[in-house]
Amino acid sequence: MQNGSLADVWALTGQNVPFTGTFNLQAHAGGTLGDLNGGANLNVVGGAIEGQHYHSLIADVNLAGQDVNLTKLTLLQDGGTVEGNGTYHLKTGTFLANLDGTNFELSHFPQAKDPRLSVAGGLKFDAHASGTLESPSILAGVHLRNLVLGGQPAGTLEVIAHTQGNTAYFTAQNSLTTARLQVKGQTALHDNFDTQANIVLTELNIAPFLRAFHVQSVSGNSSIGGTINLAGPLRQPKHFSGDADINQFAVNLQGIALQAAGPIRASLHNGVLNLTQAHITGPDTNMEVSGAAALTGTQDLAVTAQGSINMKLAQTFEPDITSSGHVDFNVNASGTITQPLFSGRVHVTNVALALKDLPNGISKLNGNLIFDQNRLQVQDLVGTTGGGQLKLGGFLIYQQGIYGDFTATGKDIRVRYLGISATADTTMHLQGSQNNMLLSGNVQITRFIIGRNVDFASFASGPSAQVPPDPNAPSSHVRLDVHIFSAPQLDFQNSYAQLAGSVDLRIRGTVAQPAILGKISITDGTANFAGTTYRLQRGQIFFTNPVMIQPIIDIDATTRVEEYDVTIGLHGNLSQLTPTFRSEPPLPPGDVISLLALGRTQEEQALYSQQEQSIGADSTTNALLGGALNAAVGSRVQKLFGGGSVKIDPTYVGTIGSSSARITVSQNISRNVQVTYATNVNATAQQLIQAQVDITQSVSILAVRDEAGVFSMVLKVHKRYR
């Protein structure tokens, strides 16, 4: 027979055998039924056994009277080879068989989807059988070499089994890097296959398991040992019983040593798991757990846990958490495994928690958590965050889903983030189920400081913000409705500016995709840049995009350079910010920029450059040197003399054509009074004294005594036409 299908053969015989392939069969036989002579050759390729693909299967059978001889059996599969032979006597019903498997690689067998559960290594096995089909005698061995579990070396494992009558006896031992294991047992080869097994475990170390499961943030090791006894029918695993006695238990997690104060004992009888003794101790840790749980039937639960825990242990479960403190607990669990009911109390003492990505942590947390059946009540929980007090309250219902209702009240809480520091009072409310929560409340800003190196562009939504968040992420299930506002006249300042204004914002959206609506109004203020003082005329930052954070800036500031009043405007969002420049008397934009950068118009700068060249000075070098001197000396002079701003011109050319270094100091006497003093180092008689008094936001008086000693007074009225 050529190119036959095993699947067709099984269909014709009405059998469902998990063995497929294409076969070629050659067979011949002669003689009588009791004395046949002949042979057969079977060659199968391209199939699978129990879903496991193989390369080829070759079998040679010889018939000699009452004997059926399997002279050759060869199976090739992904580098592995199975070879066997045997004989069967038709009259007596006795047989003899041998089977050897070599060079099998475990990684070629089906693997779990989770790579942390991957298995690799070499497999070798052998089996020898004799006797009758009703009462066989079997000796078999399985040898695993160079085991690799989850990418981590795990050593070797050997399993030996043999039969004696209707009972199979088995042993297993290993030289694994994770532990030493010895197993002895027996199984009845009839009825329900009643089994008894004794397991001795020593020196179990959790470190390889942490590496295999890629828990890189937690380092630890252990030494765990004990004995486990099991008995029951293999056909009915629910009826298994046994006991465990762990007499060696020492674990070290992140430098925290935990050990058992005595043996840990557990038993399993009639489907009920009993934990009779478990007492764990460590630095500031003392826990005792006992109880019972029905694994079948009603699944009744009755467990008691009491003691104290060092909160530093929380760091071992979440790498982004930094924690310390002490927790005392006395909790009872009843009900069923699927619907547990808890009662008892958890007392928190001086607990500190901080998350990696949050600007503020919490410290000195004290209070109680009360378990009452299916409800957890937060009682008198008070801590400190950002230098202010935070009070937490509320409850959590955890049966038939999770529903929570929590409140947080804070006073004088300071938050620092990306160079911005704010102090606020807050009242927050978190309410809802795990799939639909609402965070609402009010935040009143009482103080606001901006650092000198703040990059405001970093607050803008980049291209990555356009990617929709994962709708199944927990952060997508928390909606926001938070009102952020300030006192009617909030002052905030840094080394460059002193501003006053108000904040009225509403945070909406979700935690995964927040949005801000509202505005920030700047009503008054001054700013110093490169020795020039700018006074704010109008400033507002709008947030109008309901789906993302996108501020729109509308700010105008004025300054006086020489006899020109210059107004600078910034308008648009951060990605398309448009500056505008204008002056009174009117100048072209190029002259305004030159006036701000160099203190002169383009025409004046050309004449000034000619004067510098006549005395051997270079305007570019002067600009660079002046900027460096202002940056290096300005802040120190301000601290020494209390000056509002300091500007140094290394080679100032005066009206008579002489070159000299010039120092200009400006000081805000009050919010509406500014005094400016300038002097030439080589000619102290050439001094400029100027005072400006702002009567209103648009009317001011300027009094000037220039370098020539001439006094003047100017009334300035600022009016904007649209």
C-alpha cells in the first residue's frame, strides 16, 4: 500500500486515534494460522502524535510461528530519536519490550504563552517491560539535564518508576539550583489508581524564581524546607488528603529578614485546608495566621490573622514605592472563598509612602482602618504631605464589586513640580466603582513661586499626547472635576519677575487624558531681563480646549529704552507663539528689536559702531562680554545692594566720543515707583538719575536728570486703540 492516510484508516475502523500521517506498507505472510511466517515494513511521514509533529516513523515486524517480533522501531522528531524493539508470544501471551529516547529538547514542545513559564533542557528516557498484558513488569526512567526555567538555569531532575504486581513505585530526585527535592510514592494500577507520596523539600531559594519571572526590582533569597505527605485517588483529585510541615523558613526581601518562629503546619482532609500554625517574625514584624478553608462544596472560610508589619515590606511588591512605618492588625475572615467577610482593625503608626512619579509623598500617617463584614471604614487617618496636614476619610465596599467613597482635606500643602512651587488648601472627593470613578473637589492656591529655569514648553502637549489612551487602563476609568482657584490677588515671584493675578481653572477629562478649562489672569507685575525692566500691562492665559491641555497666551508688557516706550506682546499657544513689537514714538520692528537688544536703533547702532571702531572697540565682542558680566556679576550685586537689576556695558561711548565702562542699577521702591541710576566708571560726573511714578496703570510721571546735568519731567499717558 502506497501513500495511504492514517486518518482514513481510523475512520474506517471507527476509532479516534490521535496519530496521523502518510504511510507506505509492505507485508507478506505464509503458513497456517498457528504457524505464520512473514514480515512487514511500515514507513510513516509528515504526521503528528497527540498534536506533536514528528519527522518519520519506521517499523519492521517479523512473524515466526507463535512469535511476533518487532525488530526495529525508529521515530525521528526535531533532533530527538526513539528506538525500540520487542517480541510477543501468541500462545502464552507474554511479551518483552524495550524503548529508548535520546536528544529531545524541551523547548521544541508546546510552551506556555507567558515567557516567564518557558521550559528548556535535554530529555532522555528509557523503558523496559516484560510479563503479560494483565500483569506487566515495567522499569522506566526519565532524565532531564541542563534544565532552564524562565531563562534561568535550574539543574537536573531524574524520575525512576517500576511496577511490582498491580502497584507502581516511583522515586524522583534532583540537583536543582532552586531547591533539593526527593519524592517517593506508589500508585495502584487498578480502579481509582490510589496514590501515596512523600515529598522532602530542602534549601528552596526564591532568587532563581524572581529572576525567572523577571522581577528585577526585588532582590531576595530564602532557605525553605519541610515535608509533604499526600494520599488519594488519581481519578478523583478532590478526594486527596495530606499534611505539610515546613520546619525551615527563612526569607530575605530587600534586606528585610523574615523567619518562622516555629514549624508552619497545614493539612488537607475531606476537601478542607487547615492552617494550624504559621508564625512569621522579622524586624518590626510579627505575624500569626491560622484557620480553615473548604476548597470544595460550600467553600466556607474561617481565617484569623494578627500581629504587626514593617511597612518597608511594601517596597518588595512595587518598585516605584518607597515606604516605612508600622502597621498593627487583627483581622478575621469568614463567609466563603468567593465572598469573604472581614472584621477587625488595622492601626497605622508613622507610615510614610512615596510614589516615584508623584511630586509629593505622605509621612507621619496615623489612624485606623476598620473592617466590618463587607465594608472597610477609614477612621481618623491623618498624615503630613508637603509640610501641610492631610486628613483622609471614607469607606470601601468590596463585595459584588468594589465601590468607594473617600475624602481628603489638606491645609497649607506645598507641591513642587518642574521648578514650580505652589502652596494650597484642598478638599477632594473620590467616589465610584472600579470601572467608573469621579475625582472632584477644590484646590485653593495661596502661594505660587516659579523657578528661574522653568521650561514652559515642557508643559505643552507633544505629539505623543495625540495618541488615545488605553480605554481599559485604570486611569481611563477615573473622571476628573477639580476646581483650582486662587485668592482674589495672588502674588507670585521669582528672581526675574514679581507678578500679581488670579487663577480660575477647571480640570476635566480623565486621569489618562486630562483637560483644563478656564484662565489665569495677571493683573500687575514687573520682570527683569538682560538688565531691562518690563512692566506688565495686560496678561491672560486661556485654556479652552476641552480634550487636551493647550494654553493660549495673551500678554503685553512695556519698557522704556532711552526716549522710547516699547510694548512687547506674546499671543497664541505654546507651539505657535507670535511675538509683536511696537514703540512710541513709532519705530519699525527691526529698530524695536535692536533697541531692546543693544539699547539703540539700527541707525544709532551704525553710528555707535563707527565711534567704537574709531577707538578700537568691537560691538559684537562688547555684547558678548556685557552679557557674560551681567550673568556673573548681576545676581551678586543684587544680593549685596538689594538692587532690582544691574546692567554693565564694558565700552560705553559717551556723547563726547570717549569710551568707558558704564553701570546701570534699577530698583523698584514700591510697586508703582522705580528709580534708575547710571554712571560712567571713568567719568563720575556723567551720571543719570531717573525716577518714575505710576499714578494709574495708564498715567505716570517721569523725572530725569541726564548725564549733562539737565533736569526734565515728563507726564506719560498710555492709551491703547483697537
